[in-house]
Amino acid sequence: MGKYGILHSSDMTKSHIARSFERWMMEIKHTDVHATRLPSYKLQKYQDEYCDDYNTATLPHRKYYNYDAWEVEQASQAKEE
């Protein structure tokens, strides 16, 4: 099993995965998945790349594995400061 679990393309509809994928698309690929209305073949290409990077734990930042949890952690740290 991967460091953060194993992600399959069927998991892309889960809310925390979808949100993490959207952040990755915006921040790493500089593409907003909703605003650009990507053709399905391009979206699938990005999803495959994201799944591969997720499964091999090679995403560029920890936040792209679970953006919701990362956001909560950042808010908690900000309160402590």
C-alpha cells in the first residue's frame, strides 16, 4: 500500500479527493478544472497523473493528499500562534 493509501480513478468523486485534485490542478497544473471545462480525455489524463503521483507519494506537497485535513491543520496552527 502507498504511503497515503492507494487511489483509483473511481475514488476521484470522493469529496476530499476531489477537492485535493482541484487544488493540485489549480496550483500545479495552473488549470481550473471547472472554469476551463476540459474535454474528458484531458481531464482523464490529469486524473491518471494525479493518481500515479498520489500512489507513489510524489505529489509536490503534503496538502495535495488531503487538502481538507491540511486546511484544518493550518487553521489550528494559526490559532496557536
